[in-house]
Amino acid sequence: MWNSIYDNFVQKLAGLRWSAFLAQNNNNIAQATRMRNVFRNDLYAISGLVIIAVTVCMAVVYYFMLNRKGGAGYAFRVKFWFSALLANSLVISASVLLISMSMTRTYSSLNPFKYCLSLGFVNLIYSAVLFFVLSLIFKKHSVASTTPF
């Protein structure tokens, strides 16, 4: 299930289905298949683990350490929470982009950058959603006073 969630979204953002990618690289089908398998077997799992680990750590730090001080007013709450969400998403997106580019470096002749960039953008979205969900959970169990919920 995890692979299909990633796979469909990455292919849509890349604008090229894996079947079309393999047909396009017909002269080098073995290498194209290996690159596709790197995404399906390795990168999607690594991406999921990075999202979960970093987002949980960031939410714990935000709700149980940083948020004890805070400021006053709703504008401060939204700005501070949104900054944490954005920082979390950008860190995850950049790290997954770097990981995927390093893991597909041997397939540079196939131009895997659009798939790597798509994977980074998918992780940006998924990490923001996970941070939002964790915010709903952690808000109930923390002493956070400066969150928008």
C-alpha cells in the first residue's frame, strides 16, 4: 500500500508513467528497470521512514520544548506553528531529494531528476499532512499555549 501511495503520486507529478519511461528507454531497458526498482523498492520506504522520524521529532520538539515560552495573540500562534510546519516540510523534502539523487546517480543517463524532484514534492505534502495530524494529537497532551488549534 505504501508503495502505491507514493508511486501513483510521483508518476503524476513527474508527468511520465513508469511504463512510458521504460518504453522511452527501450534501448537501455535493463538499466531503466533497475532505476524504477530503486524507486519502488528502496526510495519509497526510505522516504516514508524519513517523514515519520523527522516529523515526529519536530512535533515533539515544537509541542513539548519550544512551545512552552511562546507569545501572545492568534497571529503569533499561526505564524509560529506554520513556521514549524514549513521548516519540517522543507527539511524532509530537501533531504529526500538529496537521498534520491545520490541513489540514482548511476542512472544519470536516464535523467531521473524529474522523478527525484517529484518524490521530494510528494514528501513535502505528506510531511505537512502528518505534522498537522500530529499537531491535533499532541495539542491535547501538551501544555502548548501558542498553537492555532
